[in-house]
Amino acid sequence: MKLRVKAALAAAAIGALVLSACGSNSLSGGDASPAPSVSVSANADLNAKLPEKIRSAGKIVVGTDASYAPNQFTEGDKIVGSEVDLFDAVAKKLGVTAEWQNAPFGSLIPGVTSSKYDMAVSSFTINPDRLKQVLMVSYFSAGTQWATAAGNPAGVDPNNPCGKTVAVQANTVQDQEDLPARQKKCGSNPIKIQKYAGQDTATAAVATGKADAMLADSPVTAYAVSKSGGKLELLGDVYDAAPYGVVVSKDNQQLADAVAEALKAMKEDGSYEKILKAWGTEGGAVDTFEVKQ
């Protein structure tokens, strides 16, 4: 789950593009959407339901991997994105602020279970393996989408990628579940899987010709293609839609319940949809917010 980059004109152009992978000129970094003009007011009753540690600190420390535009990415030294705006608003509804900390995707769940972060928001698909470790609060729905260079010069078929070079972000659902299932069907002509720490570098691999295709969450892939200037194109249909979940420690049910209630309140007052619409991701809006165990 994460995305970004592509160019193959000249070495200088490629270098500039890769160097901008953490800034506003990359596909993953994109141009930040204007902050949505959404009014969210603190709810004293919800604030009272927060754990005392968070209420007294006045903040929720949130871990994220900011390489997954439009959900979360960096603009200069600031973390921005649709999920950042959404959970900034959730924190405000709870009467506190969100303090975002950028970290590799694979370190986020351990960061929550070790209490480094109060929670993690980073496009985590809810699945049984993650629920063995943490609580997850559902808030969005997304599927998987492939992309390739414009014109699909390598002739990649998502239903039969055997023998092709495919880039993916490590520790994502696409890495741990999707590609392994496809690989089992390839026999003596395996998929050449390239795993990257961030989606930005996975997409850069396709952009620079190191990989034939990539796969990531549907809103992320669509955003990257839209920012590629016609250099990337979507490949195949969106499939396996599943909910995203906020990651919370199993011993912090109180925080998970408060976050779910804040999301419900935002659904009722319209701010939830308004924030998603500002980023063009309203297609993933959900009607219910549940704490999954």
C-alpha cells in the first residue's frame, strides 16, 4: 500500500524526479489538495471518553508512512493527505490534536504495540493477521489496482503476471497476500517481485523501467497515474475491496471506541464526506465505523 514517480527522458530528469520523491513534484508526493473548509468542533462528551494519558497530554501521537499519496505523503517537511486531514479532524472532534510521526510502514504496528505511537493511520487493510496483534477501527474501503507504463510495453496481464517484473511495497496486503497467491500459479516461470520499503520507490521502479508493473491500493494507484503526465496508465479493474482500519493497541480499547464514536459523529455532521471529497476519494466512504478485534 503506497505509491509514486515515473520518468525516462534523460538521466538528469530521472534524477530530479527521484530526488523529489519526498516533495511536491513527485507522483507520490503530488500537489497537496487545498485544506478542506470543513468545520469540526470539539465534543466534550467524546473528550471525556479518551484515556487519561491522552486527555492530559492534549494530543494523539499517530504513526504513518507518508509515501502513499493521496492518503498520506509529504509536502516539504509537512505530512499531508486525505487521511491526515480526516484524522486531524477526528482528533479535533475528540478535543485534542494529532501529532504525526513519519516511519517505515513495517515499523508502525510494532510502534503501536510498544506504545511509541497511540495509534497508526496508514491505509492498513483490516485482515486476520493484523487483528491478532492489534485492534482496528474501520473508516474507509479500498481495493487493489495495477498500473504500468503507458501503452503497457511489457504486455503485463494482472491475471497472469508470470515472468514479469512487478514492484510492490513490502509488508502490504499486495506483498503478503496478493502476489504470493499469484506466484503459486507460475511454476517454472515466476514473477520477478521487487519489494520496496516505500510505495514511492516501488512506483519509481516502473517509472524508470526497472519494473514492468506495480500494484497498490486503488486510490493510490489512481492518484499516481493522474499525476504522471500520461506516462503511467491503470491496468485492469479494481478488485478485492476491503476496509481500512486505524491501528490501536489491544490494551487501549478506550481509545479505539472513542475514535469510532468521533468518526460516527463526523459522518452525521457531514464533515467525514466533505474531507474525502476534497481529495477525490469519496468513493471509498463507508457508513459504519467498527472496532474490529
